[in-house]
Amino acid sequence: MDSVEISAAFAMLGEQKRLRKLVNRQKKEGKEISMCKAIDDLILDGEKRGREQGERIGEKRGQERLAHLIVVLSENHKDDLIIKAASDRTFRRKLFKEYNL
């Protein structure tokens, strides 16, 4: 692919910066520029970024959910259940369901 074709592909995909980095990496490694390979790499990169973002969001939500459960248990004077909920996943799930969390 020549530079005009590559630029056109970048523009059509709307991922110019990330795709350009992938193509430049191929150039530096002395590999022939393959737009199909670059697009596949772009997709894999997007999937990886999506998983990482999803994990961060899930971790935050899980922490907030557990914190909410602890507050609810404390407000209901069930402090003895807090340690059990923190250490026993099955019991914790039961409490989440019981308190609609």
C-alpha cells in the first residue's frame, strides 16, 4: 500500500492515531505494511483496552457494592455478619440478594 492508500484507510476508519502507530511499528520492525494485519491489530488493541476498562469499572462497582452492604449491615446492627460476608462469597451473594444490592 502506498502512503495515499494508507492515509485514506486511516481516515475511513476514524482510528488514524492508533492505526498509524501500528503501521509505524510494522515499518520499524522491517515488515511489509499489511493493512489487514494493522486492522486486526487495531481490533485486538481495542478489545484489550475494552477489557481493561471493564475490569476497572467492575472492580469499582464491586467495591462500592460491598461497602454498601457493610453500611446496611452496620445500620441494622448486624456487625457480626460483616466479617462473614467479606470472607464467604456464597454468604455475601445471599446478603446482596436479601438486601436487594
